Amino acid sequence: MMHLHKVYHRTASLLSLSLSVSALSPPPTTHSFLSLTPPVILRLRPVRNAVRSFKTTAAAMTASRLRNLGPVNAVAGEDSNGAASSSTTASPTENEDDSMLGIGYCLPPPEIRDIVDAPPLPALAFSPHRDKILFLKRRALPPLAELARPEEKLAGIRVDGKCNTRSRMSFYTGIGIHQLRPDGTLEPEKELHGYPDGAKINFVTWSHDGRHLAFSVRVDEEENGSGKLTVWVADVETGKARPLFQSPDIYLNAVFDNYIWVDNSTLLVSTIPLSRGGLPNKPFIPGGPKIQSNEQKNVIQVRTFQDLLSDEYDEDLFDYYATSQLVLASLDGTVKEIGLPAVYTSLDPSPDGKYLLISSIHRPYSFIVPCGRFPKKVDLWTVDGNFVRELCDLPLAEDIPIAFNSVRKGMRSINWRADKPSTLYWAETQDGGDAKVEVSPRDIIYTQPAEPLEGEQPAVLHQLDLRYGGISWCDDSLALVYESWYKTRRTRTWVISPGSKDASPRILFDRSSEDVYSDPGSPMLRRTPAATYVIAKVNKENDENTYVLLNGSGATPEGNIPFLDLFDINTGCKERIWQSDKEKYYETVVALMSDQKEGDLRLDQLKILTSKESKTENTQYHILSWPEKQACQITNFPHPYPQLASLQKEMIRYERKDGVQLTATLYLPPGYDPSKDGPLPCLVWSYPGEFKSKDAAGQVRGSPNAFAGIGPTSPLLWLARRFAVLSGPTIPIIGEGDEEANDRYIEQLVASAEAAVEEVTRRGVAHPNKIAVGGHSYGAFMTANLLAHAPHLFSCGVARSGAYNRTLTPFGFQNEERTLWEATTTYVEMSPFMSANRIKKPILLIHGEEDNNSGTLTMQSDRFFNALKGHGALCRLVILPFESHGYAARESIMHVLWETDRWLQKYCESNTSDINADIDASKHDVSKGATDSESKAVAASGGGGPEASDFEHEGFYSVPRILRTM
């Protein structure tokens, strides 16, 4: 399974619904681009502080140059901060090949820009008692100057040293409170007040009783001289906010877990130690060489992690920023330091508020794995900071095997039982953490009181033959235990009775995780007064059976039809008490709204929150009340892009030549009629997936009635440019039985693409010579491979933030578990870098200069471009300064859209050539006469030229770094 980074933001009592909807302003009438001055290049010094200083200067210069990215041709508008401004731009020349190299950041045409620039509506968060709703105000896209802030890359994370928090954090600009009336309508908004103007708000959490809010505030350095985060609290009734700490010198350390409510009036806060001195000094002359050793001949295989520690100075810097002092702070002003300063990563109070489960990491650190694998210590404290006992001290985990389902040795997933005052549970592997070891049981789940009696050993709760995946607690009579195994896609759910030694565990569900049609749904949880969540039991009138609510996506051959089932946990019988309207709407259950009281829920008093949308109606939220199932709409958000309100959407099905059923969502521009307008240029945007069975690969996922959400870099933006868009055509890479899916990757990739192209051309909506392909990350990898191995299908391609040479990810990639040395042929044949000599169609490569995603180093695009250029390919490389794997800054996003639109207009929409003739002619190219091995040797050398020019290595760039050969 893919390893996901834990987001250290407590949301147990915060139901957050992020909504990207907005209004539009009238578009300007012309399309042009903004020309900026060339970048300032300085040579980097070997001293880190010099780099930091220069980056700060570059950020300031970037901010000053790029502030006026408003409407074009000196039309007054708004800059990225909302201030009135004007800008003057130049238009592209007729012969733009050379002029496009020296440009600055550019703007896409107004019909795209207006959708992206529309201000977002707030996110929503419901109170613990479901009687109030927070409207968390958000801004539009951030300016590049924010991304250009200095950051430290340490142990797999990125730290903003000025704020002592993770870098590149988004934030809220304000908080509004709405009372939810009994009839479902909202009272007028009460604006939270008392905090500084221009404050950037993060980590909003409710107190257990819903009477107070806690949140962090940071103000720009020029306004308060610090920029560090402070903790604030607010009275929900009055809306008045104030600092939690009376002392102005106590700041939040938000590198890891930041603060939690211990009870209704007390928070445990990770603060920057008052005793912390200045930054550690980096020696100008190193004390010696950097040395790593494996003289013990340990087998250590790791994926291509990025932003790792590199030397002793990095270790000191990591300790400097990550070390916290824990402080108990009450609303009455009482403050108490507890414990010694340490690198605390997780804070978890027991449900009864008597104990604290404290996790920390410590040295020795590693230069080859991120901080999540550093030595980890888990202690139990009383709530006032007295040490109780050590639960474990796990050693450095550099040797976790790369096979999926491999885990760390020792205690893991240590948590409190949600239904008990202070009972711990955890899992321990019996296979040494190695998924390739056959053993039974594979995992054992243990449980133990916080303070066991002398000599009392942990009790075995359950034993599993697959890998432990978590527990949903209810009470002593009911808990659900989950296990799964990636290799077979098997997933099982067990029913256990934690309080009864006589009751035997039994399997409730045993199915394939790929088989979405058989998914029974997940149990709905209710909130307890202790702010934990347990399985909600439901009572029916005159019925003594035990029921739970199963909330399911309802996948069917016609698309998803979400449902809510009343499920008898003992007999397995179920009753469908609610289902989405499948004719027009797509409605899903979001949360229970009738769980304010303790105990079982009554079916005739059930209330749920749903989100409801259609192809043309954007998401609105409703409260559905039993027994009449009366719906009350509580939001009325405007359509985010009214100019595309009448877009056409259809979920289509077609077949691959090997019989695998495929699906895709076909979008057509508003008012388009194929019989009158003829075929359109078409953009195909996708992302391959791996499957173990053809039947599962052919199942329909998604709903034909879902609203078309359009993000800042969505391919659906080109509906506004009169393109057809084939979104998410399934590209299943199937390996049944013992077969490895990737051994037939190219064959299945091409067959899937051929089927998709044949379908849109058969329907008459896509011109066969005007079909472009694109994708992000693994989708970019797909794009490059399709241009290399199926050039007859596409006129051009757009590849964003991809990895193209799999020999640079030798210990696995995506869902590939084998190493380069175990599957050399597969690694080489899958790598479009090795087939660079075959790519003859125009390809646009885009990559963030600070990409931190595992495997997709920026170097991947640099090297691939050089290989393409070395074979005379028509290609263009755009490197986005300060951007990571996904793009965030307005300047960057606008430029990506401009580049993409220009590429599509020039090489797709305007393409009138005969594709087959192009392919025939391409056989007489620079690689003519070369054998496969010779061509690959040229490609592997970077195309015969230097890997990067001096210009590219000189320093930081204030405009997109663009290379091209045309």
C-alpha cells in the first residue's frame, strides 16, 4: 500500500468540508502575456546562510516584479493581494520560437484565467453538538513571493524557519460563526474578532463542549517583527478572541503536533523552548568527509526519499527547529511546563483526560530515510506531566523492506480505546516486518490498561493472518477489526467482543479491495462526550436486535449510487433506509447530525448531513431527518463558473481489444452539437492504475451525475477553449495470478489508449488528428510512453512533474515492488527515457524546481529533455521556481496554463497533418540506422550534450526556466 504522510492537525471534533466554489468577474477581451525582466543570477556560496540570504533577496525581488499580474494591456485590475493595479504586456510575435525563451510569467486567455482567479468560498466546520457552523474564510491563489520564503529541507520535511512551522502552509483569513436553527436555516454570521488585522489563521479546533475555539495566528514579520505562530482562543458565544498566553514570548512550535484540548478549559501546547538560543553555526570548513558505511553487510533498500539530512549540521538544525517544550495552558491564564524539551511528534490525551500518550524521536538520525523512521520513544504521562512508564523505544528503522505491507518491528499503531476511559491497544508484527516472510499469525493486537497491575501482561485481543489495518470501537460487545494484503488485494473485517473471552471472533466481510461492487460500506461513527468516535448503534421501535449504519458509495455498472443501510451485526441482514437519486443527482452521506446524546440512536430521530449535486448544479449541503426523511438545504453557494454551467458530461463505456471493459468521463463545451459543429480538438487526461483481475479493472467508478469540479490546473479548463475533454479514461495495468502487471505495461497502456481514441472518434466528437494526451506525475510518465509507443494516436502531449527514467528509482516505484536488479527488463522497457529516440510528436515538459515527491526529482525532466533534444525531438521544458510536486503560486499556475494552452493551440487545435504520414516520415530521423542498444546508449548519456548549462546551476530564478527545441 502507498505510504501516506500523517497530517498532524487534530480533526476528531472538527468536521471540515472543503469547498472550492467561487464567483467570476467579466473577462478582458484580449489574450496576451506579461513580459518580465530577465532573472538575476548570483553564484551560490558554500555557506548555508549565504544561500538563505540570497533566497530572501530573490524572493523580495520576485515579489516586487510579479505583484502586478492582473488583467492585460494596461487594464486596471487587482493584483494577487487584491490591491488595485495595472500592468502592461506584450503580445507573442508571429515567429515566437525564439521569443518564447526570454519571457517572464504569462497569463492564459481570459476565459481560463477568470475561472482560476475567482475567489473561493469558505470551508465549513460543524460544532461538536452540530448546532453551529464555522465559515473558514480563504483567499485565492498565493503569490510566488510566499513560496520563495526561505525553507530548510530536513529529514523529509520542509521547515519555515521564520515561523518555526512546516513551510508552504495555506491559511484562513477569517472565521465566521453561524447558528444552525432547528428548521435548518442559518442565523446571520457572527465574525470572530479581536485578533490582529491581516492574521493568517491555522489549526482551528473546537473545545470538547463546543464553547471555545483554539487557533493559531501569524502575522507577517514586517508587522510584528517575528512571524512566529501564537495560540489564540475565542469564546464562541461572543466571538471575542484573545491570546492563550499572557506572555508575548511564548510561540507555537508547529513542525509536528502542535496543540490539543485536554479538557474543556485546558490545552497541551508544543512551544518553542524559551531557553533556545540562536541557530547552530555551520563550519565554513567541514571537519571531515561525509561517510556512510555498511561494513556489517546489512540489506537496506529504500525508495528515493527526498529532503533528507545530509550532514551533522543538518542534524543540529533539525533538532533546533523540531525541539519543543510542552506546556499546559488553561483558559484562566495558568501555565505549566511539563517534561523536558524534546522532539515531540504526537500528543494524545486519554478519553478520561487523566493520561497523555507522548511520542518523540531522538538520535541517532539517518541520512537515507525520513524522520518517520528515526528512533521513536512512546511514553505514558499523567495529564500534569508526571512520568508513568515507557511503552517502547524503537530503534532506527532503515531496514524496512520495500515490499508493500512491510512494517516497522515492535509496537506500532499505539492508541487509546475510544470506548474506554484509559485503555491502550497496539499491534506487533510476527514476521519481522517483512511482507515476504510467510507466518501465521502475521500480526497480533494487544490491549492493556494505562497503569496495569504489577506483573500484569498485555492481553491478546486478536490475531491476524493479513496486515493489521485498524479498529472501529463500539463497546465491550462490539468492535470491528480490519486487515488487508496488497499482493492479493484481499481485505477482511472481523467482528469481536472485546469484553467477552467466550465470544469467538468471526469474519463479517471477506472480499477483494478492487471489487467496488461488493463494498458493503463503512460503519457510521458517533461522537462521544470525550471527543472520541465510536460505532453508532441504532434501535428500531419494538426491535431488540443490534443495528449499525453502513454508509456506502454504491458502485454499480451504471455508476455510484450512494446508500445508507441499517445492518444487523448478528444476522447480516440489512435494510436500505436511504439511497441517492440515480436519475439526476449524486448525493452522499457526510456525517451524523443526531449524535449529541450518549447511548444508542433511535431510527425515528435520525438526522444526517448530505452533500447533493448534479451535472450542472454545484454541491449544496442538506440535513435529512427521519422518519419522513425530510430534506432541508442549509447552503446556497453560487455556481463557481457560470460560463460553463451548461457543459455536457457523459460517463462512457467501451472495450479494450483484450476484452477488458473501460470507462471514461467525456466532457463537451456548452452548446456543442456534433452534427452541426463537427469534431473538436480533444484533450485526453489520465493516470494508470494496477489491478489483479480483469473483472475488477472493468468496474465502473464514479457517478455520471457528479458535479464537474474544476481546480486551478484541471484539464476541464479547456472546455472554455472549445476542446472536448476525455477525463480519467481507465488505463488498467493488469497482472492476474502470479503475473506482474508491469511486465506488460506498454502493451496494456497502448491498448487502453487506442480504445479511448477509437471511442471518441467513433462518436464524432474528436478530430482524429487533433487529440492531445496529458497527465501529472505517473500520468506524465504515461504521456511520455504513449508518445513513444503510440504516436499514431496523439498530435502532442503535456507531461507535468513526471519521472521518466526508472533506473533512477531502483528500489521500486508507484506499485512496483521489485528492484531494478530483479526486473531489469521491465524497468528499462517502461522508461520513456530509454525510448527518447522514438518520440517524434511535440511534448511539453513542466516540473517544479523544488519537487519533493518520492521518485519525481526535477532532474528527471532535465535529463529527459536533454535526451529528447539529442534526438531532434520537438520539445519544451518549463521549470517552475520554488514549486514542489503540485503547483501553488498564482504566477506559476497561470504560466502553466498559458504554456499548456499555447501548446494545445499550436500542436493540437491547429494540427491539420496526416498522422500516419507523420509517423512514416519520422522513420528517417537522426536515429536512422542505429540499433536499439545504440539508441538507448545515446539516450542514457543525456542526448549527447551537457546535462545542464552553467546558467541552470547559477542560482535561483525569478521567472520560469524554459528550455525548448522546436
